[in-house]
Amino acid sequence: MSIKHFQRFFLLTALLCLLFSCVEESPAPPDNGEEIENPEPNPEPNPEPEPEPEPEPNPEPEPKPEPEPEPEPEPKPEGLRYAWAELPLVNDYDRNGRDDSDASLYYAYHFTDLKAPDGSKARNYTVCFSGEHHCPVWVSAPRHNMYQVKKVNRTDAYKADPDIPYDIQYHSKSTGGGCNKGHMLGSAERLASRTTNEQVFYYSNIAPQLSAGFNTGGGGWNILEDYIDTQVCPDTLYVVIGCYFDTYTDGYGKKASPKRIEFGGRSDVSFPTMFYYALLRTKSGSSHKAVKDCKADELQCVAFVRSHTNELKGQEVSSKEMMSIADLEKITGFTYFVNVPQAPKKSYKASDWDL
């Protein structure tokens, strides 16, 4: 072989060796136990968005509940008519002179020809009269010297009350059942004018009272009346004089039971089993203040209660017959001194009443 041919062979061989040395095999997987992270797959195409749900139809609004009715207004304590301090609750809001809830009860308001301090016509008394018992249930009045300063004599002008139905009253001034004619508001307490005195002889102000030992000199009722006279004061003593018709036993242990008697030309008059006084006044008696303008600690009130019996003849007044106005209300069912709401009706002191 010529030198030229040898050189070409050697050059070709070197080129082939160089070519094979540049070719490398693919690397083997690692054997260190590590996992190969798989490449993340191509993300799937976003799905078509779901359509928005159809909006629900607006529900019918729930009806608003009917508002609860307003509470019944409290009745005005003066019974829509007068606001006098002595008045019990007068349940006559239609002003027809008859109780709105007890049709057997009738009311009458009597005025005198005297002048009140403000120049108006002065009141005499108010009466609640029972068509069932044919007898007064209570009489309320102011006690003051202006009414009893003596200018006239006793009139004895007995007659029916013109403001109470005639057919439920006594038919005459006759007596019966061992009783005489007992004034609720006494004649001696109303002597300032003839008109004033005549009105206390209306039958509506008269109750049957036992003549032997109750409504007589030294009788149980007369003794109590005399005591009440000592409590009249310049500031005015406000009184309610009342009857009761169920069985009753008083603080002295004296008992009276109900019955019907002949009286005043009738045969169906109820015999009262108990009489009482409910009293209200200022403590000082001369404060020159109206009781409505006083505080509770400036006032005093109490009830005196006696069974309707002859056995109390000669019985002097004592604390045994006293009770609070609140306790009297529980017995009779009437509400006293409603126009003086601060009156201390739940308590009393015998010493405030000189006992």
C-alpha cells in the first residue's frame, strides 16, 4: 500500500473512533429508592359552567299578627262625676244614678243652700241605696262646723228621696221589727239651714235601728255617734256611714244575723246586722290643707264597727271596734276614699283617735 493510501485509512479510522466516543447511552434510573416525580399531566379543559339556578319566586309575606288590644283603661276613681274626698267608688259611669254592675244599687247627690268656701253650692251628702234591701247601704258626707252651727230646729220632714225611685223606698215613716228610724247622717249634724236639715230626713238616709239598746239614749250607736262628734276638726272630717246585711260578729263578740222585717210601710226590709263609720282627716286637724294635698304621713283614717244589737247599750268606744279601712273593704266589698289615693288605708293607730 502506498503511503498516500495508508494516510487516508488512518484518518478515516480516527474519525470513526471519535464519532463512537461521543455517543452515550441513556442514564439508568437511580437506585436510591426515591420515586421519580411524574410530570404533571396536562390539565383537563375547564368544564362548561353549570347554569345559574332559577331564582325561587318571592314567597308571600307572612301576615303580621293582629296587635293585642289595649288594656281597658282604669276607671276614674271619682266615677266620672265628683272628686270629693269622702266618696267611696261610685260605679256609675253613664251617670244614670244606677250602679253599672249591680242594678239594685242607686245613687243620689244632695246639695244644700249653703255656700262652699269657693262660692259654689255646698254639698250635703251622697247616698247609695239598695233596691234589694230597701235600705241605705252607705251615706258619705263632710263633717264641718259650717253644717252644724245651729240656725234652725230639727224639721222632722220625713219623705221619700226625690232622686231615688219611689217604689224601692219606705212607703211611710212608720216603724216595726223592734226598730225606730235611725239617721245615717244625723239631724244634729245638719242644722245650718232648713234645706240642709230637711234633706237628712229623706228615707234614703234612714235605716231601721233597734230602739231598746242601740238607737236610744246610752245605746250602742248613740255612744259611737257622740264619740265621732269629738273628731270633727277645722280641716274637715270625712265620713262614710254604712250598713251591712250578712251575719256579723264584732270585736266585742256580739253577733247579729240577717232577717226581713216590717218597716216603713213595707214587709220586705232587710235588718242591718252591722253599722260602721269610716273616717278620714288630717292628723293635726288644723293644717289648713286639703287632704288631697297632704302626704300619707299627714293623714289618718280608720273604721269603727259595731254589730246591730241591744247588747251594746252603755258600751264605751274602744279599740276593740276599730279596724283598718282596707279590712273594712274586704268585708263590705266597697272601696273607700278613692279620691285620696295616698290615704293610709292599711294601717291605723288607736292613739291617733284618742283611744
